Amino acid sequence: MALVACALMPHGSQAVPEIRDPDFPRFQTVTEGLQQAARILGENPARTAVILTPHGIRAENMMTISDSETVRGVLDETDTPLVEVFSVNRPLARSILQEAEGHGFPMAALSAGASNGPHCQLPLDWGAQVPLHFLSGAVADLNTVVMTPSRMWPLGRLFAFGQMLGTVLERHPDPVWLIASADMAHAHNAEGPYGFHPAAAAFDTWFQDVVMRQDWAELVAVDMSWVQDAKPDALWQMVILAGALGHRFQARHLGYDCPTYFGMMSAAFSPL
């Protein structure tokens, strides 16, 4: 099968050793989880990672998908910025686009600069770049397809999109990884930008449990007012990943930590 492995990977850039963030020592558990996820996926090699990111270019009520030659990311929060460029698997992106439109899912194919060539390049957000950075250490010349879901879609519709996506990836002739880039609740600390809410800790505990049990019905039925209080960015990507996974993969919890104001979980899904 072409969908050979999947992962849930956080995107706190402080966990990237190369940018030398002052908070890096506090992110060791997160870094180790990301590294372990990359190693596990590397046991089922692929040349393309399809990334579901919450921080990419959004289009109202539409799913966006990269249709550029390349994507370029810059993590520049410190004096040692990390610049990375990844090729886009355009044939796969267009297969996903065609199938999704055929199923009635509103899609927006994104490109910039030019239609082809070196100037056909989209900016890569940190939600995609951080997982890709770690995954690129597991395979040479990794390419990607970057997708950003609409939070206006009901969770049931996102799950159905994931089922459709899983079918497309299974038909693809080359091995593919599917990654949900996701951080947990963002309301763990009163001094953080989103303040404190007791729902944050409860949500993170529940989310880890439901994902490890692969109880996708419970995931899709979550109380969205509770989600609003906890302020995660993980839910929408994980619901799509759940649709693609079904129950054909074994889940492995690779670590959780909350070193600042937002929680971060790493998990890998290998074929049964």
C-alpha cells in the first residue's frame, strides 16, 4: 500500500536544535518525540510527506493545497535562522485535488510567483516546516504536499475528507507518509497569549487517550465549546488523519510535554 505510515507531530519551533532557541532545554521531551517519530516513519520509507497544518494559507470554507514547484520555510525567531526548501509532489497534489472536487469538497489550489520554474514557490509555515525538518533527516530529498483545513467544516465532514484522502494515497504508486501537524491546548498558562483555562489540561489528557484508543467516533463528537475554552490547534488535522487511518494502523505514544503555555504530543501510526 502507498500510505505506509502516519504521525501526529507538534510544531513548536523551540524544539528545533539548529535555531538555538533559549527555551530549547525546556523542549527536550518534545524534541525527542519528534526525532523518534521520524525514526519510526523511516522504518517504512517514503519520499513524500503530506502535511496537514493549521498555520498555512487558509481560504474561507475551503481546503487549501500546495500546487507550486517548491515551498520555502524560514524559522527566524533567533539569531540563527533556519531556511529550508522542499519540492512539492504536484502530481499527487493534483490527484488529491481532482478526487476531492469529485466528492464535492471545496478546494483551493495554491501557487505563487509563476506557474512553473524556480519562481513558482509558496511560503512554508512553521506548522509544516517543523515536522518536515525532522522528517527530512530520515530520508533524502523528501518532497511534500501541504494542506490547510477549514475550521468552518463540521468535524464529520473533515473525517469524510480524511477517508477520501486515505483512498487517494492508497492508490498512489509511490510510498507516502501522512502527517497531522498539531499542538494541544494553548490555555495552560495565565502569562501566555491565550490566558489560562482549566479546560486545557483536561483536553490534553482526553485527546491523548482518545487518539491512543483510536476512538474516532468520540473524537468527532467532541463538545466544541470545550475545544474553544482549551484552544488547541490539533483537532481539525487529527480528525482528517483519523479518517485516513481507519483502524489499520498501530498507535504509539511518543511523548507529551507542556514546557510553556501549550501542550505538545508526538505519536506514530505504523501498519498492523
